[in-house]
Amino acid sequence: MEPTDTGRDTGSEGKGAATRLARRSMLSAVAAAAVLLSAVGLAGVAQSAPSGPGTAIDTIRNLESKGKRVIVNRVGTAPLSQCNVSSVAEGHDVTVRDPVGTTGSQERIRYSTVYVTVRC
């Protein structure tokens, strides 16, 4: 009489297969998370990108009027008024902790940074 498959893990072969399956599942989950985070990150950058014609100065002033701290990366030596924006990227939020009550604190965003790359 031949043994029948009960679907249960009965030996080291089954454990190896289960480990491989778990590893594949984890890699799939990590890959999906990376794709999602990339899409979210790109959406944030796209919202801050300059829209329409204008100088680098116009773009910088627009971002500053929205409360952003702008860090300019310049490629070239011409005056900023002669530069074109080649990219805009969200930077980090700078936060502070405010006291709450006698023992607690609450974090708040002090300002957000934006990196603007210009070519002159």
C-alpha cells in the first residue's frame, strides 16, 4: 500500500518548501511596498514641480510663498535670473517638540524643505 498525501508537513523536505514559500511571500510583500512608496514619493514631487513657463526665481518664490524652505542646487555660473528649473524634489520636514501638560510632548512640523535644481 502506498502512502497518501495528507497535506501536512511531515519532514525536512516540507520544512524547506515552507521556508522557500515564506521567503517568496516576504520578497513579494517587500517589492509591492517599494513600488507603492515609489509611487507615493513621485506624486509628492510632481505636486511641487513648476507648472508652466517661468524663471527659476518665479519657481523659488512660488514655493517660498507656500511656506517651503528652498535649497537651490545650481549647475552653471549664470545669474539665477537666467537659469531654468530642471527638477524639484521634496526634502525633509523639520520638526520640533512642544510640551503638552506636565509630562508629555507633541511633535509638529516647523518647516518643510524643497530641493530645486537649476541649470544656468
